[in-house]
Amino acid sequence: MKKVLFMAIALMASTMTFAGKSDALKAITKCKDYTEAAQLLKNSLGQLADNAEKAEAYNHLVDLSMVKVDKENGIAIENTAKVQMGGKAEPYDTIGLCDALCQAISDAFECNKYDQMPDAKGNIKPKFEKKNALRLWGPRKNLIFLGESYRTSNQPAKALKYWTPYLDSFASPLFDKMDNIAQLRGQEQDAVDQIAYLATYMAYQTKDLDLVNRFAEMAKKNDQFKEDAFKLQLGAMQMNLKTKEDTLNCINKLKQMYEQDSENDVIFENLNNLYDAMKDKAAHAAFLDAHLAKYPNNYVALASKGFMLMEENNAEEAAKWLRKACEAKADNAIVWTYLGVCLNVLAANATDNAVGMKYFDEAIAAFDKAKELDPDKLQAKWGYNRYQAYYGRYGENDPKTKAAEADMRN
């Protein structure tokens, strides 16, 4: 009987030994150097026994990064207290701190991914979630300041390097079970919204379309940044249109957005610009007509309709639509100038002198409005056409014509 009992104990011991850590995990967790440990993990991930071992391996990487984080962040915290007491701050490795934080956050995400997976019995028992959440939530704010310093020095790629993990960590499930997490996130929400918008712009600058979309979705939740973030998002869609097929695909995506929200002026204007770029006049005209049927006072649609008719040398119809555009929105010198140009053409082509003079009067009124809005001709080049209108209406030697000529030359 004793012999049988001893055999059972021996068998249990051998089973327990077999169930111990894999050699791959042992090798990783023995490493004290982050780079070496990370390379080992990358090379031997498939040799780790299960999800629990993968979680432990990534947690070891977090441990290694946190050595640097704790050291430098500790100095930063002490500096705050020293300065408040009138003392002098001690230099610390800001970049090293933030690089270690980026590593720790990334590895903590991977750790949590495996930590949340079921074990052999189908149970989910996270081992590292709470620990990593608690030690990363506070220090991650250091990423804000370093990212901002790179943004203000016009280094968008470096700013994104540090702001991306900060923004990604804000809503990460890793932190969902922390005490008072809703309150903690609420305290950061305004800063996150602003950083998300600025990061959208920097991602646009660096032509990182994935980041543009990611951060724009965050920024759009705040009404202050919603429209501008959406404009950047739509601009990014059109950034790499190299072929006709690219443009058509982009038009189709925007048409889907338009169908869902036809009142959105940003969507309409982007789609309108793409139709114009395609030079498909029939499709563009049909799009404008359909939009004007729904929104007859839409300024951009009215002006675009007028410009299309100008290109077709239909001055009468162009003037009709440009006049409607000016009635809908009277503060654009360019549209007033083009209206005046159309009226000049109608005046010159009139067979009845009285009708011609009437058109010149209307053209002068349009050009004078353009001059009022843009006196230095920075946007609208109204000078020569305005002089023509005065010349046609009053003759070469009239003082008003002379004044118009002087305005043209100034």
C-alpha cells in the first residue's frame, strides 16, 4: 500500500514539474535588459505554453520599462514639490521617461489581450490587469507635455509618437476596472479632445491616413472640434487621388455620406469639388440640380451652378444663378466679380442701347460691391472689368471712368 502511495506522490510531482513554466518563458523573465527580452519574446512567442504565459512574458516587459519610468517620474514629482517650496528642480531624462512609457503602454495592451483570454478550463482570470492599470494611468500624462513640445517646434511625427499612446490609452479597456475611472476620464476629457484634434491635424501633415481617421473620430465627439476634424478627415480621403479610379472611389464614398446627411455642407462642398475636378459636366450639373431642388438657397450650389454656366459661355443664365448666390450670401468678392463679368458681356451684346446701359449699371453695382469687400484686390481681380463697365456706361472721359481707371492701376 505504501509503495502505491509513494508512486502516486511521485507521479503527482512529475506532473507538477511538467506543468511548470516553459523554457521560453524562463528565458524571457530572466532577462534584465528590455531590448534583449523584447527580442526573445518576439522570436519565441509561439513557443510559450498558453495565453497565461504570453501575458506573463509581456508583463515582464512592462516591469522592465517601469524601472526607468519610476525613476524619472519620481524625480519629476519631487521637482514639482521642490518648485512649490521655492527650491530648484533637478534635471531628469524626459525623453527616456516617455520612451519607456510608450513601451510600457504598448506591452501592457498586449499583456491585457492575453490576460483576458480563457484558460484551459474556459475561465477568464486576469492576473496583471489591475497592477498595470494602476502603475500606468498617472505617469502616461508625461506624454502630453513632450508631445506638445514637439508640436510647437513643428515636428509633427515626433509629437504623434508620444501623443498616440496617450490617446490610445485614454479609452483602453485596460483601465476600465479602475476605481473611479469614469471620474478620472472626465477630468482628462477636455485635454483629450483638444489633443485628438491637434493630432488629427498633425497626422494630416504627415499623411498618415489611418491616424487621421482614428483621431478625427475622437475629436468629433466635441462640438468645438467636430467640423474642423471632419474637414481634415475628408481632406485625407482626397490626399492620394492619383487616378480617375481613385477619384471615382472617393466620390462614391462621399456620396454614401451625402445620402445619409445631405444637409452637411462640408460633405456637399467636398463632393462638389470632386465633381468639378473630374470635369464630368453632366454628372456635376445633375448633382447640383438635385441639391438645389432640396436646398434652393444653398450658396455654394448656386455659385457653382453659375460658374458652370460661365464656362459654357451662357452669360445670361450664369448671371441669374450668380445673382441668386449673392442674394443668399453677400460677402464674397469673387462671386460679385464674376456676376459683374457676366453682366458686362450681356451689356456688350445687347442690341438695344437702353438694355445695354441697364446691364452696365448692374455690372457697376456688382463690381463696386466687390471693391467694397476686397479693396486691395487680394482675392477678386475686379479692377479691369470694373473699368470696362464704367467705360461702357459713361465713356472714356467721364470723371467716374477716370476714377475707375485709377482704381484699376492701384
